[in-house]
Amino acid sequence: MRFLHTADWQLGMTRHFLNGEAQPRYSAARRDAVAGLGALVARTGAEFVVVAGDVFEHNQLAPREISQSLEAMRAVGVPVYLLPGNHDPLDAASVYTSALFLAERPENVVVLDRAGVHEVRPGLQIVAAPWRSKAPTTDLTGDVLADLPADGVTRIVVGHGGVDVLDPDKDKPSLIRLAAVEAALARGAVHYVALGDKHSLTEVGSTGRVWYSGAPEVTNYDDIESDSGHVLLVDIDEQDPQRPVRVGSERVGRWRFVTLRRDVDSDREVADLDINLDQLGDKERTVVRLALTGSLTVTAKAALDACLDKYARLFAALTVWERHTDIAVLPADGEFDDLGIGGFAAAAVDELVATARSDADGAEDARAALGLLLRLVDTRGAA
């Protein structure tokens, strides 16, 4: 038996740093990743899909987002089992009980809306642990495992949330206790545990049967979310009493959120950054966050600003990570000697240079003014 394990679709997600029309493209890409599972199902022969929580970004979605998301699920073509998670819990405002969702839900979409066993077919069950609030007070997955028998039925657990061996907050009551999960696996009551909440592809424990699939499309920068963009293809041998499991990953994501850390202490290093950015492909689906440190002349800083302005127009987003960026700008000796100006204007430039080199309150403004002056001179020269 073969199925797909995915999670954390978070359909309807927005990212404030995306440029203009990049946000609609990003939203569409998340839906496309879902609809694209249909081709993967056809190629691999997967029997069904389990979505281990956070199908939607939240419960208050625009009607258009709900309708388009359901159409994407329809395109998968096999049963799709949805588990409510912390983003979209089964509370009083749940999207899953809204009139629109109920009216337009395709026949192949099944909401795992009660804790416990759901029959897939004879001999095969899903054991679900849905969230009913954003702050559960117990280990929901452990709760549904407690009384399961080892009776020869193949069981797939679908849960959501952090696992105690990975989460630094060991006292959080909702944490999934790995010991309880592995005990259920060891006695043969369950055979695979499909988890959601962690957006990076992650194996948990050493059994080979407990996995986070990660998000199928990236949601955060690569220094935080190291291995998203996958779904898991899971095989369970139902003919073997031990139900051996084989897990493989399939890349489906197309977007990238990249963090680049660079030293910029010279014209050459600014030029190198330009080359690095130029070589990043698929710019319309790439978000770049820059952490820059160094000391530059006003001329080099103007070149850096021009570089960033250019690539901000090309990438889905390009931002400077302010908390990790520290660039000192100091005029070099003779940097403004060849501007071709004299008299009062030259004296004003000399005063700006002196202020820019000082610790005076107006130093930053002086540097900005000198940078603007260089740009204007360059523009005049180009004309």
C-alpha cells in the first residue's frame, strides 16, 4: 500500500515582504503544489493523501481562497484526508464547518474531524488527532494511541504539533510524547506516524516510521526552514505481519527564501555581491534577505544601493535584514575632488565630507547627501 504524507499547506498564507504582484503568485503556487499532487499520485500509484494539519493559514479566509483551495484538492483525484491543526482548529469559527466549505467540498476530500479511528477500507485505518483549539492541554496524539489494539489492522496515525525530543519547551502540555508513539509502534498497534507542524522534512526517532513531511512550498528563510518543498511517499507492506515501511521524499516546491550573509568592504566585494545575486535563478520565485557588514566609501555605498535597487525589481522580494546588517560609510580621501565644481558648492561638499567623517548628529544625513550627489553626478555624466 502506498500513500502520500504532506502537511502545513497553510493555504491563504501572506508574506508582508513580497513585492506587489508576487503575493498573488505565491498564493497561487501554494495551491498549485496541492493540485500538482494529482500528477504525483498518477505517477506513483498512491492510494490516498494525508494532510497532517494546518491545511489553511487560519479560519478567517476569503471565500475565493476557500473555493480555489477546494478546487486544487479536487484535482488530486484520490481521497485527501485533512487534519485540523493549530492554524485551522475545529473551533466555533472553523473553516471546516463553514457553509461555503460544506457546500463546495469535493467528494474526495475528507475532514478528520473526530479523534480516533477512521476507516479507509477493510484492514486499513487512519487514527486522527485533530486540534479543537489553538492551545490543547494534553498530548492529542498520545490520547488517541492509548487504547489501540495490535489486531492485524494497518494503522496510520495523523497528528500535529511539536515532539518532546525536538521542542525546547519540554513542559508544554500539547507536546507529542515520542515514548508513547514508539510504544504503540513497538506493540504493533500502529505502523506509521504522519506528523505536521515542523516545516522542514524531518525524521523523528530511530524507528523510520515517524516523520514530519515539512511544508510542500517554502514558508520561511533557509536559515530557519532548512528542507521544505517536499511531500513523502510512504509504502507499507500489508502482506508482512511486521508491516515494514519505506519512506521517500518527492520535491514539489518551486519557491525559495534565501538568506545571504556577505562582507562588503570594497568595490570588489560589492561587485561580487552583484554577481552572486545575478546568478540566482528563477528570480520571480525567489525571496532574498541580505545580512551585510563592512565599511564602504560613499562611492562604494552608492554602488551597493544601485545594486540592491536593481535586484529588488527582479526578485519576488529583496530585503536587508536590519538586525544583522552593519555598514559604516566614510568618505575616502580625495573621493569628491573631481566633481568639477568650485566656489560655494565645493565648500559645501567639503563641509558635508567633514560632517560625514564625524560622530555628529547629522553624520548619517551627510553621508546620504553625498551618496545622492554622486548619483546625480553619474546621471549627468551618462546624459
